[in-house]
Amino acid sequence: MKESATQALRHEVRALHAVTGRPLLVRAAFTGRPPPGWALRTLFGRVVVTESTRGAELAPSPAPAARLRLEVTDPEVAVRLAAPVAEVALGQPVVTHLFAPVPSVLEVRLITAGGPSTGRAVVARPSAGPDVPLPEQPGEPGTYRSVPVGWTAEFHPFEIRVDLLLLRRAFIDVGRPTTRIRLIDTT
């Protein structure tokens, strides 16, 4: 009797940007020898791990869990990530790895009809968590800038508040070291 081999889904690994939630192109490889019959294939933002079966049940998961090395392949994206290479354990059927961006700066320039809007309390307010203060810069009237921050998904989008009043909702540009926003102060 002839046996036929089939491929069964073992694991799915999702590689996502930590701020935008967008899938990232990655290259993947097992960090050690994979369990017998295991293979992987990369798709846009995902790695699929399959196991070859011959009409039998899937073998029990190895202990310790098999591991994959993920590397972001787009050099323009990789340079803006804190760690463009990561190692993940295949401990669950679906594993999500979030690639965090390098810390970056948010700069807001406030203007009025009469010139720069100075002496204001400006913050970036996320959907959850503490505000990020944007102090006015000495020698740059109306320019409010944060220290470098490791932005998170809670800042996608965020609110720009001036003296506690909502002025605008905005997004961090994760592809730049500084997100610059110019606004007319209507508060």
C-alpha cells in the first residue's frame, strides 16, 4: 500500500511593526536543527511552519520549543527598528512578534496670525498611558519638542493637546527620526 504525505500547519508567526501594526517582510530560519518533518515558508509579514505527516497524528511539540530567527529584510525599515533581528520560541500555534522602532522625536510648531505661539503647555496624549510632554525649546519660540521616545501603538494615533485642550489628532511617522508637525494654534 502506498502512503501519501501531507503538510499540516504547525505554527504561524506574525511579524508586525509595534506602532503601526503593519506586517513586515522578514527572512526566517530555525536557530537549531528543526524537529523531523518540519519546514517553513515566509509570506508577507508571516512565517508558516508545517509538519510533514504520513496519515498519522502530529508529533508532540518538542521541549524546549523550537526557535526561529526573524530578520527584517527591507533596509529602509530595518534601520528605523530598535532590533531588526529577533528570535522567537514556537511555544504557541500563533506567535506574534512586534518589532519596536528606535526612539524618535516629536516636534510641534505652533503659530498664530501674529507669529509663534509661545509659553504653552503642549503634550502628546496616547489612547492609553501617560502623556509625553513637549517643552518649548529655548531660542526657538513656538517650537515644542519631546525627548527621544520609543513610541508604541497607543500613539497611533495620538492627540496634540495645548493647555489641556485638544488641538489635533496625528500619527508618528515611524520612517523618520523626527516627526515634524506645524499647526495653527486655535486654542
